[in-house]
Amino acid sequence: MATAQYNTTTAATTAATPTTATTTAAAAAAAAEHVERKHSVASNSNFNLNNVNAPSWQNCYYCTREHFKSVAEFVNHLRSRHCTREGGSYVCRYGFNGVCASLPLDGVSDRDYDAHVAKYHVNQQTRELPPEWGVYSAAQNLPAVLNDPQRGKQSNLFTKKWGEHFVERVQIPGNPRLPDITHADFAVYLGSIGKRYRWHERRQQQQQQQQQLTSTTTTTPERLGAVPVPEIFLKSQLQLHHASTFAQVFPNYMQSDKDAVSGTAERQQMGRQLQEQLSHYLDIVEVRIAQQVAQKSAAFFHAMTTQHAILAEMQQAAEQVRQLRAALAQLHGSAVTDSFRVMRYAQRRQHYQTTLDKLRLMATVHKTQPMLQLLLGTQDYVAALDLISTTQEILSAELLGVHCFKHLPMQLGEMEKLIDKMLTTEFERYAATDLNRPLSDADLESDSVCAEEDKLVAIVMGLLRKQNFTFVQSYQQEAIATIRAIIKQLLIELLSRGDHELCLTGAGEQALDLTLPEWLAMLQRASHALIAVLERIKAVVSIMQQTTDAAAGGVNPHEHAVNLIDSEAFLSAAHHEQLSAQLQQLLQAVCHYCHERCANIVSPQSLERCAATEQELLQLSQVVQEFSEATLSICNAPSVPLQLALKVQASRYAQRFHTERKQKLALLLDQERWRQVDIPHEFQRIIERMSAGDYSKQAPLDGSLMGIGIGGNPVLLVEAKQPFALVSVALLLIQMLYEYGGSAHRLPLLASYHARNVIDLLRCFNSRSCQLIIGAGAMRVAGLKTITSTNLALVSRALQLVLYLLPRLREHFESMSGYEAIERDYQGHIKEIEHKIHGIVSERITAQLEAWDARPPIPSQTFRHISRHLVKLHEAIAGVLPETQIHEIYDVVHRNFKDKLREQLLKLNICNNGGPQHGVVTSELTFYMETLRTLKALPSGQLDNGILEHIWVY
């Protein structure tokens, strides 16, 4: 009633003041929106009021439809959705408006954040409802918006605290796109709603008058209406046999008292009061029922008047139902029964046809075993396996439970195992027969076609259909056994031709006492035989690959296609790829095994008693190269063992080659007298070929050295203009270098070994010659009385010839490790020899000048001895060293002479004053310069008389 009164008052107020009504309507709309939003927030929070005491980590307060099965999922959700990372700290956002109540706006470390979540969010014992949204939660003041929507939110602190008049207001212009709304626009609406509103007003006034009349005439209902009826009497089921319900209806009635008489009187008094109270409640209910009947009297009488019309309509409807049932019964008898009988006969015919088909299928299945025998007789293994598979599917799907076929699945399984074993045996027999065919006609197999190709295809297709992929490993083992047997047979044949003792173990590849030509012949025969066997293996593998491609559903039309049995593709892509890889690995493994077996023949254990010549090593290299190229074309992969064995033999040959020449060089160096010899014409041609990089011709025999010094040119001409005066050991070194280059040219496999050995040989020559000449070792070894300047010059010239040949040797060998180091050593040795030459002369000149005095006669005996030393030095080196190097040596001697003469002049206190001693010095220097001009020991620009002035410049 209070609500009704409130609505009436609101409606009256709205009618009285339209502006106020609009404001109130807006407020009511805002309140309704607030209530709706509150309910939506409560529903979106997924919070179940019945699970208030449930753990807090099972669901999220602020995420829709988020439920978790463990604490770890809840913690991960909080870290990913309700946590922000600022630098290296974490801020918890699990709260209303993204603010955690326990940790508001504070960043903590990773460990502290985990402790905070575990304490305040995971282990929280009670769950509270999330805070409801209210008007104070909004960012905008709702009453302010309702009172003055144009005011908006306060923009800053001044307008918020001191009012909107503190700052200048900005007038917002009207929108030109919106029309002007006047009171005339609502005239039609007000005209249509005016009648309803006036009727509503009259109705409200009538109700108010009735209420006033009722309150004045009847006082008892008003008095009774003021007393509320307890809620327990308004329930649909009032069960007084329950103690709680009985205690509410009869309060304090069952309490006992110590005084029985007074308790009985009191209980009677309470009973009368309770009876009066219940009667009062009954009167209230009757009065209210009467009021409701009075209010609905018009509707009650209207229902009574229409009762007769309803009964008449019900009778008419019942008659129509009877007529409809009669029509349906007639239709069922005339049309439906016959139609159902036809349908039943058609279904029975279908059942008969199904039974006949089943019997025919049983007859076909009964013929399975004879058909299997027929297919196996024609080697159609794929069709036999398909028939077994199809029969088993039929038995398990369509003939399940047939008593006569209860043993057939077991028999088919045994038959399938028998076919599998038969296929394995047939494949092994075929592989052994094909691989062990005689090798006499191997050269005639131009197309490398394997024998009985159709049989191989049938066997492989059967194995693939059975998914038995072990045949690849079986064929590989059979091929390896065949290769081992071929090599053993070749060894037996080789031993049977000679007088060797036949003693073989294992694969027959142990080291035997055979000559090197026999080993090479054995290797060549083995390589040809193995290549023929590998071609057979490649042909068989090619057939297997084509069969595998066909079983996978595709055959390359550009390749040689095999004769395949018509069948559907049954090999999966994964199995096809696996088998292709295994077949390729089979070829590579067999070729690698062949290389290993041949490597055992070439291994040092087999040839340790043999010293291979260069021609034999070249023949061995050709055999290995041909065999390697053949295996590479077969398996498309290089094999290493045989190449390594060849390199070992090449290394042994190169080491023996180098050791012989190094020992010979050391012996000749010890015997060398370090005298200039004539150069034979053959050595001149060797130098010309080495300069041109031509190493195709053979080097001269060692016997040619016997003619050194007998005939030929006195010097060796390099590039037809540079003369080199050499000793015999230098010529031998040139011949050795040419032999190294020629060997590397004829057998490129030795190039890397010879390159290192050439560096070692040159280093040995450099160090030993330095020991013999500069270290004076030749006086003890070769019996020389002294080391002259001529000996030093000849060594220097030999070293210069090696420096000339070094770049050409490096270009020929293409790679020489230690080239720069050996070049530096040789250049340093040449400089050391030059220092030794001019040091000898400088010491003697210094000794003469120390005893010199500026006195007549002129020239003095001292300067005569100095001139004699200069002439002897020139005679010693003029025919050996080039002019430029002679000038460099005499330039150093000349500088040392001037320095020592200045010291002697200072010691004798002789000055450039034109006196007698000055004249003596000038005459001595004139004689000294005349000697140098006669020898042409210095460049022409330094042979003038400029020394007469320079000697006095300190």
C-alpha cells in the first residue's frame, strides 16, 4: 500500500509539474540503470552465494567464466591478467578498479610478489563479495549530471573546491544538425494521451474516496488491518507435527511449571489468548478476501454469464471429435492395412535376398584356400595376401558368428605366416643365386639387367605388402659375403699360380710374401670384379626402388619400369621414404665395404716389405681413381678408406724419396770443396724448364754429375742474362728440386708431401752450408785450409739462385707451408755472408790505418797494403758475385775506411789547413781513389774526388 501511495503521489506530481516530471523520470531511469548494472556486475563476477566458504583460488572475482583446478593455475592467471611489471618490480592489480587492497600501488620483487599472492589471495579463508557499483564509484557526480547536464565534470581543483564561477564558463553552441524542439511538436502526443490521463485521474480519485468512506464507516477492518498476519500461517504447508513449527504456532505452551495448579490455569489463559489471536488473524484474512472479491466482482459475474456459452462450444467440439475418429477408422480399414501388408512383403523379400547374398558370400569364402594355393603356384604373393586380408575382414565384419567358419581365421593366420617365411626364403635364395653368378660375362652386361626380374618384383612386392622390410639388410649381408668370397677366391688363384705357401685366415686378406707387381695385379683384378658385382647390386637395388615406388602409388615414366602386378597402392609415404633411404644406404655401405677390402690390399701391412717406385705408385693411383669413380657413379657418395690407403702409400714413397735425397745432399755438402765448376748443358736446360714451369721431362740420372767441371759453360745463365757461378752441390740441389717438381707433376697426389719436403730440403741446405762456411765447419770436414771470400761468394750465389727458384716452386706446388720463413732465412744468410766478406777486409784496413802516420814517402806502405787488400777482394768475388752486390760490399768497406781514417786524423791532430800533413793526406787519398777507379768497385758517381772534402767533415 505504501508503494501504491508512492506511485500515486509521483504520478500526481508529474502531472502537476512537467519539468519536475522530466527530471524525476531521468532520475528513475538512472536508478534503474544502476540496479541493472549492479545485477550485471554480480552475475559477471561468477560468485556463487552457496559457495561462500569455498577456497578463494577456485575462481576469479573479476574475470568472466574463469575457474581453476589448482593453485598454480590461479597464480599464473593473477600474474598474467592482474599484475603489471614496472622495471624490475611487480604491482598487484587484483582488486576493484585494478587496485589491490593489501598492496596498493607498491612495486615489489618477484619473490615478495609470490609471497603476497600466497598470503592474501590464495590462502584467504573467507570469501567476500566484490564491492558493488554505486553512484560514488562513478567518475562523474550523478546528481550534478541530473541537475545540470551541461555543467560536466569539474576540470581542475579550483572549480571543484570554489565553484564553477571561479573560471570563465564556455558557452557550447547548439548543434546545427539538430532541429529546434518546441511545445507544438508534442501537441499530437498530448492530444492522444489526454483521454487516458484524465480517466486515470478520475480512477485515482474514486479509489481515494472509497478508502476514506471505508475508514469512516468501518472501524473494525481498519483495526484488524493494522495487525499483521505471521508469515508461518501464509505457507502452503503448515506441518504442526514438527517441533519447530509447533513452537512458533503455540509459543511457551509446552513449558512446565513447578506448581501444577497455577501452571494449568496459566496454560488455559494462554490458550484463550491464542484462540483469540487466531480468530483475529482469521478475521483479517476474511476482510481482505472480501475486499478482493469486491474489487473483482465485475469479472466474477462476467465469467458466470459466459459459462453457458463455453459449455455449448464444448459439446460441439466433442461431436466433431467423434466424427473425426469415425473417418480415421474407415481410412485405416480401407487404405492403411493393405499398404502395411505390401510393405511387410517387400521387407520379407529384402530379407530373403540378404540371406541369399550371405550364402553366396559363404560359398566364396569356402573357396579361399584352393585359390590361395593357385596364387602361390603362380608366385602372385600380393594377390594371395590381399585375398587373406579381405577374407579376414569379411569373417570379422559380415560372417561373424558363423559356426562353420570358426577355425578359418586361425588357418588364414597360419597361411599368412607361411607366406611371410616363404617370401623371406625365396628372397635369400634369389639374392645368393644372382650375386654368385660367374663373372666371366660381366663385361657383356651393358644394361646391367638382373636375372629373373619378374620373380624379384613378385617377391619384393609380397614383402612390401607384408610390411617385412628386413630384406634390405638381408641383401646387404649377402652382398658383403659375396664380396668377401670374391676377394678370397682371387687370392687363392694368385697363390696357386706361384710357389707361395697357401695360408689364409678370415677373409683371406692377410699380408703375404708377394711382390709389388703381384699386389698391383691382384688389386686391379679385384677392382674389376667388384665393379661388376656392384653393377649387379645396383641393378637389383634399382628394381627394388621401382617396385617400392609402384607400391607407393607412383612410377616415374621416364625410368625403366618393371612389370608390376595390377594392385592398389598399399605402401604409405613414411614407409616409402624409409625404404628409399635404406636402399641408398645399402649401396653406400656395400661400396664402402669394397673400399675397405681393397684398402686392406693396399695397406702398409700388405706392402711393408715392398718399396714402390713412382711408376708403380702411379699405376696404383690410376687403379684407385678408376675404382673410386665407378663406386661414386653407383652410390653417389665418395668413399674414404681406399683413398686413405693410397695416401699412406704416397706418404711412404714421398718420405723415402725425400730421405734418399736429403742424405745424398748432406753427404755431398760434407765433401764439397766450395770451388766453382763448369755448368753442363743439361743443367742449363733444367733451369730453363723450371723457369717456364715445365716439369714434364725426366731429370738426368745421377751419373750426369760425374761430368760436372769437365765441359759446359763456366756460369749458369738465368733468363739468358743473369750469370750464376756455382759449386757442384748447388747443381745437385737444382737437380733434386727438379726431381721433386717432376714427381709432383706426374703424380699430383704427391704434391702436398713434396711441397713440405722441398722446404725441409732447402732448410737443410741453408743450415748446413752456414755451418760449413760461416761456422768454418768445412775446414774440419772437407779439409779446407781457410775459408776465403771466394767460398763465401759461391755460397751466397747458390743461395740467390734458390731465392730465384722459390716463387716458381711455390707456383708449381700451389701450396707450400713455411715459404715465407725459408725465404727470410735465405735472405738473412746472404746478408750474413756479405757482412762476413766486408768484415774481413775492414778488419785488415783498420789494422793498417792504426799504424799509419802522415809522412813521406807517398804513397805510404800502409796505403799500398790497403790497395792490395782491395785488389785481392775484387779478384776473389768479381767472377762470382754480380756487379750490384760487389758495389754494396765495397760501399760498406769504403764507409768503414773513411770512418777509421777520420779517427786516425783526429788522433794525429791533422787539420784541413793546407799544411804539409794535409798534402800528404790528399796524396794518399788520391792513390786510394785511383785504386777504386781501376777496380770499378763503386758506382761511377762515387769514384770522383769528393772524398778529399768529405774526409774532413766530422
